[in-house]
Amino acid sequence: MTTGTSPTSPTSPMSPLPPASLAELEQRAASRRDRPAYGHDALISCDRLVRVFTTDGVEVQALQGLDLLVEEGELMALVGASGSGKSTLMNILAGLDEPTAGAAKVAGCDLLTMGAKERLRYRRDVVGFVWQQTARNLLPYLTAAQNVALPMQLRGRGRGRTARADALLTMLKVAHCRDRRPHQMSGGEQQRVAIAVALANSPSVLLADEPTGELDSSTAEQIFEAFRTANEELGTTIVIVTHDQQVAGEVRRTVAIRDGRTSSEVLRRTEVDATTGQESVVAREYAMLDRAGRLQLPAEYVQALGMEHRVVLELEQDHIEIRPDSAPDSTPG
Ligand SMILES: Nc1ncnc2c1ncn2[C@@H]1O[C@H](COP(=O)(O)OP(=O)(O)OP(=O)(O)O)[C@@H](O)[C@H]1O
């Protein structure tokens, strides 16, 4: 990258800094030490997460230094093109896969250093999971109530299992399916029962990978409603991977993943018109600036201006300008 301002300009990011005194350096180091760690107050924190798969000697970098923070109590969506790394991230957060490098913590559990025993406890108590394939979420020979009671049984919970299973099925509006086996329920009912199963042991986080992928849009709406109920009534933090624009449009925060990194984020806020008092939801898209200062420009912006290889950056009073490099020798090599 080049900067458009002169190297000696005081506003240039490339300008040489005056040498710091030893006292200044010590002070800077001390203030860095005292600063809270990245994501210290987040429930989920992924810090420069890397996952490399090697198949037949060929390396695929599914996650390439992904940063993500999710606060306790959030209901958020993850979107991205096929192959962008969403499922890889979800599998790591679910404790089913291990990252190659970086750091990932969920509810205080370090996903890189967990031993086999801790991992088992993590999967049973800390996270709940809902898969896309309705058949993968439930045991076919158990009724809905038995499916929901099973995780509690495996955890050793004695009394109160049936009452909790009934309460969850009622909350998610599938109490009528209590004594039915999965093949006696619709796809939407199966997914709502699957959410009850995932919530059985009161997990801190509920992860769902394309939970509405096999359903029509009105059924998908009911499933989303069930997630919202779980989030509002139980306070469970929920992360949903989805292709469904309808689902993505209903959460406060949608994070997009591109090429194994978080690239942009849409935040929706309710705003009240000062004159009419009318409420409306305003959505705004932000690009993500990672901890190393890297920014992914939207592909359509880059293509529209024919940007390639390098761009000109200029630091202005309150913004940074990015322009195509128009110098004649701009193409390397
Ligand atoms: N077990 C694996 N072995 C080798 N490569 C893998 C493996 N799992 C994922 N990948 C590769 O990692 C990249 C990210 O895959 P991932 O499944 O995470 O993407 P995704 O965003 O979930 O895609 P989709 O929406 O199609 O499910 C892809 O290039 C994929 O081929």
C-alpha cells in the first residue's frame, strides 16, 4: 500500500516518529500491560483464529485470522458464501474441532487448551447445538419428551427432568408433540424440539448451523420465533449461521464472513422519529477493522473502481480516503 501524503507530512501514517525516551517506552509498555485483554468481557471471543486443513498434501486455510466477539445475551447471525468458513467456526465453537492457531474462549473455557474430559463437559454443559438436518438432532426411537430429558440424564440430573422437558416443550410451542417420535412430527416441530434438546442443560451458548435450511419460509419464521423466545426468556446467547435473508434481517447484528475472516457487520437499531414518535428499524453496514488494522473492502466497491494490488490512502481530518493507484508503473512485476 502507498500513502498519498508526503512521507514527511505530520498527518501521514508513514511519517517517522521522533525517538521515544526510555521513560516513555516504559510508560507505554506499562499502559499496555494494564489494558484489559482483548474480549475480556465477551462471552465468545475469537482472536486471530486460524484453521488449516491438509488433505493429500494440499492446505486449505478455512479460517485465516478470524476475530469475533459476542456479548452475553446476544442473538446474532453469521452469514457468508459457501466455503467462507462458517461451519468450520461453528465446529470449533461447539468443541467438535480444534483450531490450528489463535485463541478462542467461550464462557471462560479456553478451546485451545481443553483436555478430553473438559471438552466433554464443555459440549454437555456449556454449548447446545442445532444442526440443519432435522434427523441429526433427535433420536428416532425416543419421543420428544424423552429426547429433551436425555441430555439431563447423561449429565446425572435425577429429579425434575420430566418437568423441565415439559416446560421447554411448552415454551417452544411443541407441548402437543410430547409423546410423539420424530417421524410423527413436521420438520418445523422437529426443529423446535431440537432447540428444546439443545437448551436442556441450560447452556451459556446455543449454536445453530443453518437451522431453517430444510424448511419453507413460514416454518422458518416459527423456528426463528423459537430462538427469539429462548433468547428473551432464558437469556441464552444464540449464534445462528444462515443463508436465510429473512432470519438475518430479524436479528440486531449480522456478521459476514469472507475468506475465513469477519469482513462486515450489519447493526439494526430501533430509532424513534422525533416529530411523529414513530419507531423504525434502521440498518447500517460496517466494515470490520481487525486487530492488525486490516480491512476487507466489499468486492463490489473494489471492482467498481478497478482497484488491484495497491491503493492510495490519505488520512483526512475525520476519515481515510482510499483511491485506485493511477501511477503508470502500478502493476508489479
Ligand atoms: N474437513 C475438511 N477437510 C478439508 N477441507 C475442509 C474441511 N472442512 C472444511 N474445509 C474447507 O474449508 C473451507 C471452509 O469450509 P466451511 O465448511 O467452513 O465453509 P462454509 O462457509 O460453512 O460453507 P457452506 O455454506 O457451504 O457450508 C472450504 O474451502 C472447505 O472446502
